[in-house]
Amino acid sequence: MNAVGSAGQQPAKWTILYYYDGKNNLASMAKHAFNSLDEVGSNEDVNLVAQIGLPKEKVYQGLVRKGLGTAGFQSIGRADMGSADNVKQFVEWGMKNYPAEHYALVMWDHGAGFKGSMTDDDTHHIIKNADLARALEDAQKSTGNKLEVINFNACLMQQAEVAYELKNSANYLVASTSSEPTR
């Protein structure tokens, strides 16, 4: 298992970075989605790394270990989940601490298509697609790693405008053209 400071470890095949923005009316669903991930956990081939933010709470990030929830996660304070810079810092942190041959980013929250995604009701911010693209391109420059996949688990994000903005950020975009069910 790759872990922070594990010298000599071979990189995993994949590091999948889960950005759970539950700092809004989807808080209970964000917890539920994270708990589903916790049932699987990481293994020697796949690092499941998550950052989770809930309303009026600190944001936590760490390696998902089966059945341990957020035990072992570190607090990054009251981070703005509606900030592209926060996504950038999370991606850089995940790539640095959990090296892999391939990387994927899952963005979990509300989506508003060409208007953006990831709403934070504490700060009243939403990430605009152009800002997300800039942040991910900056993360690629600073780490030397490009995302293979960006997956939006958010409504309305499979639009030509979104794909165009993110064209240099990853090789593949997976998202929904319509509203996603909440159950």
C-alpha cells in the first residue's frame, strides 16, 4: 500500500481522487457516497484518496482504508469546496503522497453545466469551468502528472462547453447530460 513517506514503494496502478463537496443540501448524500467508498477501501493496486467537506465543518482528506471511515484523515481547516484552488491543492497533495501510473479525479456535488460545479453554501462559491481547467493544468505542471479521467458525479456536466474548457486537463471526461438522481 502506498502511504505518505513510504520510500521504495512501487507506484500503484491508479490513484483515484474523490472530491466530495457536501457543503450544501447534499451533505447527507455526500456522507452516504463516502461510506460506499469506505466499504471498498484502497489496495496495493488502487489508492482511493478522498477530500470531504460538510456544512459548517472542517474539511478532511486522506487515504480511504476499508471500514475506517475518516480515521487517519487530516484536517485542512474550513477549506472552500467551491474554490478551484482547493481542488488544485487536493490533486497536488494526492499525486505527491499517493504516486501511481494513472490518475483519475471524481468531482462529486451539484453541477450546473457551462456555469460550473461544486457549490459551497458556507462561502457561496461555485467553481467555474475555466477556473477548474486552470487549476488542473497548474497541478499538472507542478506534479508532472496528467489526469487520465475527470468524472463528474454531478448533474449536467457532460456538455460541449465543459469538455472544451477541460480539454487540456485530462484524456477523458465522464459525466451526465441530465440531472442525476439523489437516491
